[in-house]
Amino acid sequence: MTTASKKAGCVFCDALEINDDRRSHILFRGRLNFVIMNIYPYNSGHVMIVPFEHVASPLEAPEGQTEEMVDLLKLCQAALARAYKAEGFNIGMNIGKCAGAGVLDHYHLHIVPRWGGDTNYITVLGETRVLAEELDSSYNRLLPHFERASERPEDLP
Ligand SMILES: [Zn+2]
């Protein structure tokens, strides 16, 4: 994994720096991206795919990073479908302050699982919701699905 361009005080760079993936709620480390739970989720099982590099936009991304991000999107969808029986997904990015980015200069891809009748309409840009399930139990529920992918990458969806 790359160690280039980290920024202290950035929630994603700090989560990587701690080097305690359970504490940081990091589910998976790829070659150029990692998967982390959102600590302010829109729905149970809300995860994010984040580049190791501290970059503000896909336009600044290092070679291969956006491609791996899409591969990991498939992994996340499959894990959420298995662990949560997700029936649908909101998937998206907020790039730039006017677009509602919470972490301005380290871009990331949100994956929010959805179920028929789970709430009234919410979007990826919506408000943080009160959750029935605690973050740690979400982590424990999802982790085995990501561990399986680390051990057997040929089984990646
Ligand atoms: Zn960062």
C-alpha cells in the first residue's frame, strides 16, 4: 500500500494512521483504496470506499485508483447484499463544498444499503439518521464478508 500524501487532522488519513482497523472501523484494505464504515451513517451498513492518497477529486487520483474503487464497489454491494439482505443502494460522491462534501479534500464513495419501505425517501446527501443498530455490531456483521474476499480474491464479485 502507498503511504504517500497523508494529512494529519483528516479523518480518513488519521483512521489509516491509527493502524487499528477495528477501532477505525476499517473493513478492508485494497491496493489503493480502503473500505470504512461511516460513523455518521444514513442507514445501517453505510460504508465508504476511500483512496489511501489524500486527494480531493477523482481528477487528482493516482493511476489505477478509480478503477480499483469500482471493483471495491462490487465487493461492498455483495457484502451488503449478503450481510444485510440489501435490496437496493444509494451510491455517490459529494465533491466540493457546494455539493455538500463533509470531508472536503479527501474524496470518497458512499454506499448506502436500502430496503423496501426502510424510510421515506432519503438521498446520499440527506440527513444523518438515528440507527437501530450500533456501529460496532454493524462492523462485526460485515467484517466476515470482507475477510473472505481478502483470503480468496478470486471470489470477488
Ligand atoms: Zn486524508
